[in-house]
Amino acid sequence: MSRHPFAGRAGAVIAVMTLALATPAAASHSDSGGLHDSEWALIALKAERAWKFSKGAGVTVAVIGTGVDASHPDLRGRVVRGKDFAGGTGGYGTRDGGKTAEQSTHAAGIIAGTGRNYRGDGVYGLAPKAKVMPLGVYRDGKPLADPTAKAIRHAVDHDVRVIDLAVNFKRPTPALRSAVKYAVDKDAVIVAGAGDNGKIGNRPTYPAALPGVVAVVATDKKGAVWTSSHHGGKTLLAAPGVAILTTSGNNDYWTGDGTGFAAPWVAAGAALLRSEHPRWNANQVVQKLIDTADRKGSAGHDPRYGYGVIAPAKALADRAAPPASAELSVPRRHPSASATPDAAAPKTDGDESALVTIGVVAGVLVVLAILAVVLISRRRPPDNSHHG
């Protein structure tokens, strides 16, 4: 070692520079910390890639349930005036009177959270530039079907074209059936959790099981369907719904499981597409989510996964418009059979910087290796073989 001091230093320099140059690329998935780093669903859905195309600007999503806490720091400026239809929250639906586990403030954060709390370390939604219209339909801790029907009609009549139904009933009333049909005819994307009764009878729940409603099941961090998710022929899509961190009432946060935590991701994905493609009708939006979903079960419709887990980044990168007149159908092509969506995505600064980093590291390694060889050869010890 004493004969080759530069060789040791060169090795250390190479190691340190390689680590220093490689570390930013490895951590480049997010520029923020805090709560945002705990949102595994955003990473799984490749939200930052989707945001290169759309963040949902210009789209309002109606959240029908307990009302939304509009004062939450991560929701300020994102909650528009709504209405209470059941006398539960009162006023304009901008207070959340629900039990902690079923608050609509949870859905609002998943859809449109801005991450502004804690100086930018709060919770982000998938469509952070969309807005939310809160419509209250709870009374005495329970949702009411006919007020839900009125809320659906109110949303559509106020030009809302994406609706997240944070309610479920064992059976639908005629008014609820009629309201859903009215919304479908008025070109609204209607989303609801498929139900959390997969282990206890697995009976259909409503409005998720009504025609025209996108019924969503919940998946966990490994992509497996949550064991309590309702399953069967009515399920359409899957989305993250286990250990979901989101906003809660009283400026708080909540981590929860259930199809009610999965449906808002799909509603937010629809908002991204409606913002990016304002001329597409509701069926085109949903069909694009179906076509680009990540298949997890059988090739076609799977009773547990539906047509797969939504992939909003793929959906936005695939610019081809589904036929405007087509009814919802099985995927017209498997995502792996089509052109790679990433190739259609705009080149991002992160991609270019990663390539530059690789080139710089390689160049530094070559230069240091050459210098090490040269200096080592110059510092060879004298040959003592000619001295007695």
C-alpha cells in the first residue's frame, strides 16, 4: 500500500464520486418529503409521469358522501361550493360530519390534495389541480339513497362530469336508479367502490352495481386484491385501496383500507383524462382506462381485478381516441401489444439528467483509471538487484 499511495486515493475517489453522482438519480422519484413519501399509491400509479401530461386543471369532481372539510391545508382552494341534501352536514357540504373511517374528506385528498401543508410536505392527490364539489347525503351517521339521487342530479345539472360516490346501499331505490341513468345520459363518469363485503356474503352493493357505474376494487402494495373486496361480474377496474394515507377532518390525516379508498383514484384518473381530452365522452374516458389498465388476472375480465389496475400515465401517453360511439367493452388490445406508452411521452428533464449522470460517471471512471495507471507506473520503487 505504501508503494502506491495514489492508487488507494484513486479507488476512494472513484467510489465516492460514483456514489455521489448516482444517488440523486436513485432518489429522483420525488422532490418532496414528509407525508408525500408515504403515499405508495402515487408511486405505484406513476403519478409524476402522468403529471407531465395533465394534473386535472379545469375539471370538477363531485364527491357524494359525508361532506368535505374545505379548511384542510391540503384542500384549500380545491373545494367548491356544494350542498347538503340530508341535513347531516348543513350548509354547502364544506364540513365533514362523518365518522373518521368513512369521511369524504379522505376521497377529496386522494383526488385533489395539493400537498401544501407542512411547507409542501403534505398529501397529494392524483389530480392536484382538479376541484372537488362536496355533496352531503348522510344523516345520523348513515347515507340516504334518495338524497344521493338528488345529489347526483345536482352535480350533473352544475356541469360536473366526474362523480365519486362515497356511499353504498344493499338495494337501490327507484330514484337512485333514475339518477344514475340521468347522469350516464348526461355524459358523466360515475365511480363507486365495489363494496367491502367479499368475505361476508359478497352481495352486490349499490350504486356500484348499477349499469353505467364504474365499480372499483381495492389492491394492496403488492398489487393483490384486498381480501374483503367485493368480486364478480360487476367489477370493472382496480386501484390502490390498502394502507392509503390521505386527508381527514380537523386538519388531520388518516390511513385506511377499502374500496371507498380505491374509487377516488379512478375518479381522479378520469379527471386527468377529461382535462387532457375535453372532447372525449364518458365512455371514451372509461374505455381508455380499461385499454391501458395493468392486467393482473385473466386476459379479459377477471372476477377479482375487473379489467385490471388503472395506469393513468399509460392512459395519458396513449393519445389514440377510442371510438366515440362505442359501448364499454373488453380491452381492444392488451397494453403489451401496443406501442410502449413511455415512447409517446414527452422527454422529461429527469430522463435526460439520468443519461447525463451515467455518461459523467463513466467518463470520470475512465479518466481516473488512466491517471492511476500513469502515476503508479511513475512511482515504481527502484530496482535493488544491482546493489550489493
